[in-house]
Amino acid sequence: MASYFNIISYDFGDSLYLRLHGDFDGSSANELFNILKEYGNAFRDIYIDTNELKMIHSFGRDVFQKNLDGIEKQLKNLMIIGANKHEIAPKVPDH
């Protein structure tokens, strides 16, 4: 489990902005995935900001990517942004 991780969320009408802070490991990946699964259909656009991630564990990235593959179609427009976007989900295209 990561020593420190949290997600700060902002709701901008039909957009959800998720700012990730701290270390991203398997439990962090599951926490993020659960938010996407629960709220993904409620928003047109979802932004995941990776700028504040300190350490990205390969296991966390793998867990997130595996889970994301299962729900990508139900997410209308997921955009992973920030300095660490390719570290967390390298298969997601640039927007």
C-alpha cells in the first residue's frame, strides 16, 4: 500500500476532474478505478491529472490499465493529462 495517496475531485457540470497526489500503487489504482466505475457514466468528460504523483509503481500501473481495459467503452471521454500520463496509462492516446 502506498504510504501516501489521495484523489481530489472537482465537478464542473458535465466534466469530472480528478487530481492524483502521492504514490500510485495497486491500492491507489483500485481506488481510482472504483471512482471511474461509479461516476464514469455521469460525466461527459473525465480528466485525470497526474502532475502530483510522486512515485508510480509498475504494479499500480498494471492494475489500473487492466481494469481500465474493461470499462473504456462506458467512459465517454477519458483524458489522462499531466507530466506522468504515459507512466500511468501508456496506451491512452494524447488529447
